[in-house]
Amino acid sequence: MKSNLIVKAFTITFLLIMGMVGAHAQQNISGYVSDGKVPIPGASIIVKGTSLGTATDFDGNFSLANIAPNDVLVISSIGFIAQEIQVGNTSYFEIVLKEDTELLDEVVLVGYTTQRKADLSGAVATVDVEQLERTRVPNVSQALQGQVAGVQVTASTGAPGEPVEIRIRGEGTIGNNDPLYVVDGIPSRDIAFLNQGDIKSITVLKDAAAAAIYGSRASGGVVLITTKQGAKGKMSFNIDYFNGFNKAVNLPKMLNAEQYINTLETAWDNTYTGDNPYTADRGRSDFADTDWLDELFETGRTQNLQLTTSGGNEKLQYLMSLGYYGQDGIVVYDNDTYDRINYRTNISADLNDRLKVGTNMQLSYDKRALVASKGESLIRYALLRAPVIPVYKNSNDPTYSERDPFTDLPFYTETGYDVGLQRSMYELVGNPIARAYFTDNTEKIYRTFGNVFGEYRFLKDKNLTFRTNVGIDLAFFHNKVFNENYGDDDGGGNALDAGLGRQNRPNSLNESRGEAFTLTVNNTLNYKTLLNEKHSLSALVGMEYITNYTSSIGASRARFPYTDDEFRYLDYGGTELDLWNSGSASEWSLFSYFGSASYSYDNKYMLTANLRADASSRFADDNQWGYFPSVSAGWQVSEETFLAEVDWLSNLKLRASWGILGNQEIDNYTYLTLISQENGIVRTNRFGNPDLKWESSEQVNIGLDAGFLKNTLNFTVEYFNKNTSDILLPISLPSVVGNVEPTILNAGEVRNKGFEFSVNYQNSERSFKYGINANLATLDNEVQKLHPNLPNIVGEVSRTTVGQPLNAYYGYQVEGIYQNQAEIDQHLRGTNNPSVKPGDIRFKDFNGDGVISADNDRGFIGSPIPEVTFGLSFNSSYNGWDFSFLFQGVEGVDRYNDGKKIVDFDTRPFNFTEAILGAWNGENTSNSIPRVAFEDNGSSKISSIFVEDASYIRLKNIELGYTLKDIKGINGLRLYLSGQNLWTLTDYTGLDPETTDLVDKGTYPSSAAVLFGINAKF
């Protein structure tokens, strides 16, 4: 009996102990889910056989409480093969899911949240950042060239640090067409401050359905950018450095001194009678043979250094990076440079299994030395200046000085510089080398950009997430320009400046400083759930407040007695006649509500709707609110049972969308009446328009996605039709109202439509892996409506009118060259005593009246908007080697080449290109280049002879690399050789077909670069 009691007591004690042990074995676990490269948000983690589970957050993290060692975790995400893992004694898991090639799925950033690519029904394009990094460009925007169908990227010039223009599906307005950039949830209109090495992902929202969540700022499209984050694991360190040189390429062949004098002799004989002064000037001892383009351009330098460290544990992750990018341009004297320093830090912390906080912050410093890169640029001067003039003066020239050794006016004689005809024989254009030397124009920008955020997950399954985000964009600007006096005295100018050179007379300093501060606050509530494994539902609601304040102050002085760098400050300038100052400020704000809902059934049918309401201070009270809805639907046809046996078809999806976007990028206070007061008299400068409202873009999109051979081959085609209405136009009032500025009205309409094609092939099953990506987009741009009082918007060489593209070139149509007098008499039969001579340009007589007139014989002669854009990229790897290239181009675009006009067709004695050697010089000698002359040969008219096809295809990037492995202490070491802009095919005769100007007067060209680099990971 006693023994039985002992046995019972032992048994009870054992069970109690085991129960305590079992209770103690319950533990909290956490982990990180990725595809081996990037985190997988929304992955499901379920304890097998129970309803207990959670989902990964935006950064792929998860946590679960009270998990036993014998529990099994089931980790799954649509598009990936599910895994089962027994918990055991492990508390932290790093899980890599393998992609299920039978399901096309990828998590992409859209709006204020993420969405499975399989559920997308709008036009959303993701960019392969790994390939993007190999473009080695200073501006992240430039890296998008040729990467996404329907996205055109163009640098305004090739000068270091020049702004970059992005157009997504064409130009929809006469005003601002720039896209909206959203960096880590913070909106911006400029991303030049970003370091390319910091970018983790780029998503382009092209249609209204995808972009409507951004409402009034999204009519130009939206580019979403996330920066790299810290990852769990031990600290890693990465170094990326490249250095190389830049050269100007594809330069025109200019005439040498002998050819130049021959041409001027011919021009004189074609114009005048009597002794030819150029014949008399032959053999002058002071003649040179200067190649001004060769003198102007030198070898530039580019270097980049990026240092990154990251790491963390299950609770805290961090990343820090420090970057420097420097470029010395291709113009002599190092006054065209660009330097940028970036410091970025990203920190995120999981305070518990529901609460997460973090920050992304960047400090940047940009310094840019500017030279005149377009318009009246250094390049234009180099094209025009006569080759017979040397770069430097002879030291025996009485006007020579060590401070200013450069030639200016053509030639000096004992009585001074030649006057009258002699002075103008070789034209008075300035010396571009002197201008480059004396240029002192510096722009500095100090910028802080970033955000802090908090995220809390509600409900038992943590499917409801509240996120609050506060962002700042603070920039300080400083621009300083010193215009140093130089050149020869031509006797002009103010009496106070007698004896000074004609350039920058008198010297002067202009300085301005300013600041721009934007505060962004947004809050979102996001719910995602999966019901019965077939019904996927997500919903998002949010609000956003943005406010901006900008101010600037400026001053200038002239007549500085000392011009050393130490004296180039305002206090050292003149004080009697030479004072000027200014200052201004402006502010705007935007308040918004937005919502989005997506539903997917059985991975076959999906529907998404968005609505945003924006209130902008840029409009009067009654018109401040704008409403921007969108709806899209998709059908995953390949999931239907009737295609189940089609093995070669991996994916087939139809999409359709409709939506409305807005544009609030107008000047502040445009709706207000402007008045001024002077000497007690108040006058109206502009009448306001309180009825001013939003520009809006209505867009329809139809898309087809197809995947073949287990999604190794993927194809996408899109059709879009985008109509922008209520475009703001400046309408002048009748003169009886007085001399006032135009009033702004909503009156214009512009339509853009086209097709976009993308194809991708990846072969990664063998040791030689390679991928091919190609895209092509067409665009048809047309003005649909203008105001009755503004039937045409007339530019220098263009005209915007109904039925034509925006800013279409307008002028006379050239038919050829008059070959003889009989042809002139027959063609100009209605003209009394025409001044035209054989060898002059022949223009088309549209109405056949025998008179070439501005009213009847001008028409549209070209369009600056490309009809086709395309890109082709290739990447490959084999046994440590990798090779890639990117071609990019445009087709069906025209450019007005004013450089050609003034060089080869002008009536002044500028230099010429070698094309002039084929000019008309007798009947049937040429039907394309008129006679050279010092009188009008038809070249004074704006005509099609100067509108050139600016289509091109360019090798934007080519790179060869080799990765060394098994190096002690180094996780990876890659060496690479990279080339940029090494080859261009074009018929355009200007320096660079890739420019944003309607009129190319001589643009700083894009340079070819060869770079050597190293990337090391520790």
C-alpha cells in the first residue's frame, strides 16, 4: 500500500514537472523572409494545424509568441514554393523562399503600400536595379534611359550636373510635364541629390489607375524609389569605386584656315564686284590655323566612391553610406565641374512584435561650376570663330597682358584695331577659350532629405497596419557669379569705363541665397487578408499634408577695383551707381484624403479602385478641391481550366484601367490680381481669375501580359489614350484694358496615345547565364483645343495650334536650290523684281500664286516630340565573368539646328563646317546647300532646311567585369571596365541629337566615357 502511494506521488510529481518543462518550452520566435536578394512583404507564416500565424512586414520581418519546439512553421507567399520548418530550439529564422516559376508573382511598391504583381491591373513597371547600377551616371534619372517602355529620359545638355528631363507617356500640358518622385514615401520634384548606389528599387506608375493615389501631382506619371535598408546578420562593408576619363566625340569637321579664306573669297565674289579683300589678305603673317573645337575641348575626368556598411539583429537593423561623385567636364580650365557628397543613414527597430519605428535620412552637398552650355554658349562661339585668328596674342602686341593673353577683336595694326570693313572681315564673335577661362559661376546646394516613421499592427492576425510618416526636404541654395572684365577696348560703354575691354564691361558680382523647406505628413491604415484561400482583399485609407515655404535674397555690385578671389565679395564693389538688391518669398500647401481597395478571387480575377481628394492653396477657395478617381480590372486567363494543359503558356493576363489625374504645378498666386504702386499711383499688372481650376488628365489603358516556357520569356503590350483638359493658357486682354500681363485661363486640351511593348528573356539554367530585355513605345501627340483668343501659341521657331503636336516647328518648306534665272522667273512669276539669285534656297509655293509670302506659304515642318522610343539591354555571366550592354534611342523626332544655320548659311564671315565645300557654285552643282554669300541666300527665313531628323541609336553603356572569389577576408571582389556613350548612329549634324531645347544653338555635347572600377564586399 505504501509503495502504491509512493508510485502515485512520483507519477504526479513527474507529470507536474513535465508540464512545467512544457510550459517553459513555449518561446517567442522571429525571422526574416526573402527571395535571397530582397525581402518578401506579406509572406504568410502559419503554425501547421492551427489558425495561429502572422505575415511579414514591408521589410520581410515577422514575429510569433508562445511557439513550442515541436511546432512546424509553414511559410508561403504567392509566387514562391512553400516551406515547412520545425521550430526546435531556434528563436530566429532566416528563410529564403524559392520562386515558383509556375506562378508569376512579385511584390512591388504601388502608392503607399505594396501589392503582388499577379494582382496588378494598372500599368506598373519595375526596374532591374542591379543592371541599372551599371550605367554609372551622376543623376539617377539618367539611369532610366532605355529601361522602361514609354519613359523618355533626356539630359538638357552634356555639361556636368545638368538637369535631366523625364517624360512618361509624352507631354500632356503646355506647363510642367515633370513626373512626381516619391523617395521612401516622401514626394519630391527632383532626385538629382540621390546617390545611385543607395537605390534599392524603382517603380514607374504610368497610367492613371496606378498613379491616381497621388492625385493632383501625378499627371506626369510617378516614379517610386526606395533606398537600401539594413539587413539582419553580422556587419557587412561594401566599397565601390570607379575612375575614368571623358571625351567629346562626333564633333563636326570645321574648315581650316586655307579652306576658310577660299570660302570667304567665293562669298565676296558672289556678292560684290571690285577688288576682293580676302584675296589681298592671303598670306598674312599674323594668320593662324586654329581648330577652335579642339582648343575648347579637353579630356574630362570622372570618379565615384561609395562606402556602405549595414547589419543588425532581429530587433534592430541599420545601414550607413557615404558617397562622393566628381566630374570635371570636357571644356578647358576646369570651370565646368560637378561635385556631390552624400551621407545616408537608415535605421529600423522592432520595439515588439507589433510596433516598428525607423528613419531614413540623407545629407547632401552639391557644388557645380557652370559654363554657358546652350544658347549663346562656349560651343557656339567655338563653331563661329574664324580659324585664321590665334587663341593667344603675340607678346609684342601692345594690348597683351599676362592677366588677359587671349585674342579678342580680330587683328591689331599700328593705328589700333581695324575699323570699318576690316574689323568685320572676320566677325567679332568672342574668344571661347577666354570666356571659359574668365568664367566664375558657382552654384551650391545643401540638402537634408528624409523621414521618420512608426508602424503598428492591430488585430489578432496583425493584418491591420497603421503607419505614420513625417518627412522633410530642406535645401539651402547659394549662387555666386563674378563677371570679370576682359577683351579689347572697342571704344564703347559708359564713360566711367573708358579703356576697359568690351567683355563684361564693367566687371560685376551677382550673388543670391535662398532656402526651400517642404514638410510632408502622411498617415495610412492598411488592411490585408486572405479568406478561404481564394478571396484576397486589401484596403488602404490615408491622409496627407504637405506645406512648402521658399525664400530668396540677392544682391549685386559692379566696378570692383580688385578682382582677386579674396575681393570677390559684395563689400568690395562700387557703391555709388552699382548697388542692386532683391528679396522674395512664396508658400503653398496641399491637404489630401485618399483611399484604395483591391480584391482578387482565386488568383484569376482582380479589381482595384482608388480615389484621392486634394485641396491646394494654389487655387481660389471655391476651386481648391480636386477629385481623382480610378478603377482597374484584370483577368488571369492562364489560371482558367481550359488552359491548364497548355504547358508552354506560363502566364496570360488581360488588364484594363481608367482614371483621372491632376496637375497643380503652376505658379503660386496665379489666380490673384497683381497690383503695384509707384509714386503713389496704384496700377493693375494682371487681372486675376478666381475660377482657375485643376488641369486634369483622363487616361484609358489596356494591357496584356504573357509568359512562356516557365516564364523564361515574358511579353507585355499596353495601349493608352491620355487626354489632358483645362490646360492653363495665358490670354491677353484687349488694349483698351491697359498694358497688363495676360490672365491665366483653363482652356487647352492635349491628347497623347500610343502602344508600349516590352519583352524579357532569361536563361539561368546553365553555367552561361544571360538575359535580354527590349522595349519600344509609340507616341502620337496632338493639341485638341485652345482658347478662341489664342488660336496659336507662337514661339521662336515653333507654333502650338489645334491638330498639331505641341511646339511643332513652323516655317517655309524648302524644295531645293534655284539652278538658273529661268527657274526663278517661272517659280516667282507673281513677284515684281525678285531679289533672288541662282544658288539661293527655293521655297514651296503652297497656293501657287508665284509669291512666297508669310501668310500663304508657311506650314508645319517638324515635331520635337519623338514618335518612337526604344531600348535594348543584354546581361550575361559565366565562371565569374559578366558582360552587359544597353542601347537606347528615339525615332521620328526633329530638331531645329540653329548652329547649322549660323555656321553654314549665315551672311557673316563666321567659320563653316566642311559641308560648305559642297555648296552651290554653278548650275546643277548642288540642290541642298545654297551659294555662299554676304547677302541673304534664303537662309534668313525659318525653314525646313534647318529642321533635321534628330533620331538616333546610342550605345549608352557597355561593361565587362570579373569577380574573384575565395579571397581570405573578402566576401567578393569585382573588377570592371565600363564605357558610356561610346557609339552613336544619327543623321543629325549638330553636336548631340540628345537635347531638350527646341532650338539647338550649339549645345554642350554628351561625352563618351571609359571607366575602371572595383567593388569589394567584406
